[in-house]
Amino acid sequence: MQQLTLTQEWDKTFPKSDKVNHRKVTFHNRFWITLAADLYEPKDVQWKLPAIAVSGPFGAVKEQCSGLYAQIMAERWFLTIAFDPSYTWESGGEPRYVASPDINTEDFQAAVDFLSIQDNVDPEKIGIIWICGRGWLALNVASIDTRIKATVCMTMYNMSRVNHNGYFDATSEDDLYELKKNLNAQRIEDYKAWEAKLWWWVVDPLPDDAPFFVKDYYDYYKTPRGYHPRSLNSNGWWNMTSSLSFINTPQHTFTKEIRNAVLIIHWEKAHSCYFSKDAYADMTKDWKYNDNKELMIIPDAVHTDLYNNLNVIPFDKIENFMREYLK
């Protein structure tokens, strides 16, 4: 497995807690890609803990909001890890900056593998928390991994749907066909160049006429509120042709098979709220395992409020949900 060089100093976008221990760890997935993670655990605990794996928004790093969630849940007596997905940031994998529905689903299952063999973790009490663009993968993982007893999706973004249909499902059939043509033409250019073309994620500089949701992302990733030098959304670009696999991979096909508990939380004023509402409806329609499924819509907040706004993130609700289903 690849040996990673990990940053040891505290370089998070949030202050370090004096209530938990923190250390860097690594684990591998079934593709033998080595993943980098921050592990948080309550201090002075002598018993086996319930555990939670956390992954953040699509294009974010573990030093941003996923680490914040992991640290706060560790303060509440869970052992947690926040990790960087394959091909990105401190994790391994080549080429860099690739996103893959299959491999990124596997990343979370590998996180469960890692947690399951820790001496101070009860392997029957493992949950996951996904945020934003990684939240859409949560239901995919929960539908295949029976070891996960509780799943929380925060301000979920369905990346397969938005790549296929565009924002607000506005992409026409002809527009989608042209997108496919352009991306496949780019594959040829990448092949000849032995180098993948990258394209921007969060626009910078911010146009005056940018839609509100673009301004919302900018306010988090491009300002001191959430900026991090390793975050693609703060600085860089994704591999352009990664979109092809998302276009052709409907992620929520098997959510009706989820028997374990799921909590979906979204903001009413978030531009992305329709993703969570539709995912919940698809998951629960005509399904007999609905007693442990819940959709929580919070009024008067926008998409990135669920990233790091501690005044509105319902951590008590998340903790109570985890305690109920990881008991």
C-alpha cells in the first residue's frame, strides 16, 4: 500500500477541543488505495465505544466541516473518523482529483472495516454521517452495507442527478447529449496527453450576477469561514471526465432495501432541499421498514449553514438518533 505523508500539525478550520484525543490514521479500501483520516476519541474512556465515520461535501477536506462533525460527536462519547476520499487531498490514488461513485462508495465501506477492528470500538454499533455532495452516497452505502446501523445525511446533494439533469433538473435531452459528446471528446485529449483536464468547481472571482447558491458556496469555501489550502472547492479543480460515471450511475436505485435507521436533515431554504425530499420519498414509498426512517426539514437556513453554523446544526438530534439505533 502507498505510504502517505500526513500533516501532523493542527490545520483545521475549527478550534481543537480539549475534551477529545486526536491523531492521524490510515486505512485501505478493496482497491488497495490508502486513505487518510483524522481519528477523534473521548479522553479517559475504558470501555468500547459506538463509532461513526464522517465524510464531508464533494470537494471538501476532512479539515473542514466533516472534521468539525467528527470532533463534536467525539465530545459526545463516540469514536469518530473524518477521512479524505480516494484520489484526493491527503489520501492516495492516481490520477489525482478523480471522483467515482463506485470507489467512493467503497471508501466508506473501508472506513467501516477500519472501525470494526479497533480495540475500543463495538463493531455492532457503527454509524455514518455524510454531508452535502457526499450525502448522496450515504444511502448507496447504507443499501449495501448491513454493518451500518444508523445513517445521517446532512444537506444531501444527489451528485448523479445533478450531473445528469443539471441544477433543478433543467438540462434538456439535447443538452445532455452534447455534454456526453464533449466529455467523451475530452477523454481522447486526455489519452493523448497522458494528463486529465481539470475544471473549476466553486467559481472565483465571484460574478456580481451569480445565483444565490453559488454565493453561498463562495461564502464558505473562499473566505476565512471555511477556506482550506487542500480543499478543491477552495482552490482547485476536479478531473473533468469524472462526470461521465455519475451521469450513468443512478445512486439511489436500491434505497428501498435499507432496513437500518436513516435520518435525512436539510434546510428549508437551501436550494438543494429537493434532493433530500425526493430521496426520502423514494426510500419510504411502499416499504415495510419505515419506522426507523426520518426526514427533518429545518426552517430559515440555507445550504452551507449545515456545514459549520453551530447555532443551527441539530447536534442533539443527531446524537439522540445515533444513541437510539447504536444501542
